[in-house]
Amino acid sequence: MTLLGRMYSPVDGSSIAVFRIGFGTVLLWEVWRYFHNQWIESYYTGKSLYFTYPYFSWVHPWPTLQLMEWHFLFLGLCSALVAIGLFYRIASVGLFFAFSYIFLLEQAHYLNHFYFVILVAFSMMFIPAHRTWSLDAYFWPHPRTKNIELWSIWLIRLQFGITYFYGGLAKFNIDWLRGYPLTDWIARDGYGRTTALFLSYSGILLDLLFVPLLLWRRTRWIGFFLAVAFNIVNSQLFHIGIFPWLMIVGTLSFFDADWPRKLVKRQSVLTKEVLQNMTTTQRIFAVFLSLFTAFQLLFPLRHILYPGVVHWTEEGHMFSWHMKLRSKSGHVEFVVKDPASDTTWLVAPREFLSSRQESKMSARPDMILFFAHWLHNYYFEREGITTEVYADSFASLNGRTMQRLVDPSVNLAAVEWSWRPSSWIIPLERRR
């Protein structure tokens, strides 16, 4: 049997069922956190602008707080339905689009684990995770209810494996190897540089070892316990919400497909099936899975194509699993010029932005460019003035002295966002 043919071989569905329950439950908890902490009102109402992503400027918050809350209630409902496996196919699609919409509204709220949730939710739309231990299977039993295909498990393992492994690769940078930014972060709790270096190198080692340990049966339990301990420590050190618990739930997928049945001492009900010939649909889906895998393997490495330090320029930083590798702050003012009258004036971002938006934007060139374009449009629509916009910006990376981030002589209103390297970003001076 070919490799692709083997990926369609049947396996017990109980492992994926446990993952489905855990995934839906964790996302339901996240929805509760948004209501409990009043983040919906804080993040998505009363803003002059939202820093949308390239190609998604058409995505806007619902016009009222009530509608935004209804959106989160819908997301919570989809999460709950996925967890219990009721109307799973519809609920998984709803979950993916509802969560993606929230993610795309604001770059200032970008989190690696939100991107991670989107990738997993996208995968779950195709995985028949409702064939076992679900209300769908109870109310509408199917002859193949207990079985799934092997690709389903490997698709989930891929998501978690890439996150662990690429997270380790990203730590091979000069600052992390010198113990930064951990040295500065844990100093607040009274820990010294030796502890920071130990944690830094332990993080590299564990991230790179998790996948090999979990894939080899003899070391799987070692890898699992290390992963659980690692994620619990992360949750305590960094307070990063649902991410550690998602990673723990996903790590369970590396065990045998029928491990939940063995745990409750029930025999696997796997139906013996042999794939004779792949159908056209299966072949097309195999190509899709291959392309999806290739994207996830290559896209996080795109920062290699850009000059300079990725944590400074931000070019290729997002969607690349560069997690907790930087401490970055900045300050920026904008100089707006009306060439027709040769007048200039200063604009402080706080006049238009929330404190979080201003904080994130001041250290990120792409968001500075976004805001410069917004100011250009703002004065044109409000006063009919065609302005030039310049940024007077300074930033600090991992404890370095503040230095200029953006060339103050460049009219950012005339610069279009591009995938190409940005010549208007001033290179980082590496000295600390």
C-alpha cells in the first residue's frame, strides 16, 4: 500500500473524539473569558480605526456592542456543539469562520495561539471527529461511526508538531541564546540571569525534542509528561490564556488512536477495511492535504528572505511561531504636511487610538505605515487636504537603547504595503 493509500486506512475514532471534546471546551472557556473580562466592549467598540490585515480591510466589527456580543455567543454555541458532537459538520464550519472574523478585526490583538486555533479549526472542518462519542453518533448512527481515516489524526499531529518544532527553531537567535528577553521578564520576580539562561536553553531543547519523543512509542510518556510540565510552567510564567491547555489537549493525539478505549478498558470496535483503489475525490483531497502541509512548512520560514532582524522589522514575524522571543516598546509621533500651504503639524496617536493600539503600533513598522495611510485619508475626507505623513519613531528591542525605527524623511502616505523588504525601516543596531 502506498503512503497516500495508508493515510486512508481506518483507525479507531476515540482519540480524535477526545481531542474534539477538549478543543471545543477550551474555546468555550475562551468565549467566557471575553465576556467575564469585558474584552468585547473594550476591544471592539468605540475605536476610530481598527488595524486590519492586508487584503482584509473590508472586515469590520459589528456596528453595535450587542451584535458583537451575539457574535461571541454564536462562537460559544459552535464551540459547545463541536465539544458534544451535535450538528458537528455545521458547527465546525461556524466555529472556523466566527473565530477567523474575530482574529481579522485587529492586528493589535494578534496572538500566535489565535492563528493556531484558526489552523486547527480549519482542519476540524474536514476531520470526521463526530463518528465516536458524539450526540451525532447517538442520534444518527452510521455503519462507519466508530472509524476515522488515519490522515485525520496526522493532520492534528501536524498542527501541534509544527508549532513545537518551529517554536524551537525560532529560538536560535542571538538574543534568546544570551538569555533575553527572559532575563528582564523574570527579574521582576527576583530571578537572576543564570535562571534565565537555564530557561532559555531548556526551552530550545524541549521544543525540538517534543515531536521525536511523542512519535516514538518507547519515549511517548516521557514526551507527554515533559510537554504537560512545560505548558503548565508557561501558563504560570507568561499568563498566555488558553494556549498551554490547547497544547496539552493536542499532545494527547500522539498516542495510539484507540487509547481512550483502552483507558476505560473497552475493546476497539475497528472495522477491518482494506483500501483497494483511491477514488478521484480521495486523490484530490490528498493533493489538498499535501499543499496545506507544504504551506505550513514553508510559510513560517519566509522571514529568512528578508534582511535584518525579524523581531525588529516585523517582516515575516507573524504566523511564524516566534513566541515570547522579544520585549519591544516604542514611541512615535506623526508629522503631517500640507504641501499646498507648506504647513505642518504634529499628530499624537493617542488622539485616535486606544492605549493598546498605540502601544502595539509604536513598535511595529507595518502598523505605523497603516496609521500613516489612515491619517492621510482622514484629512482628505474631513478637510479635502492631500497630505504627506512622516513618522518620528523610536523603539527598543529586548532591553536595547531606543533607536529610530522608521526613516523620518520618507512620506509614508506614498508608500504602499508590499511583501518586498521595506527600505524605509532603519536596520537594528545590534549593540545592547
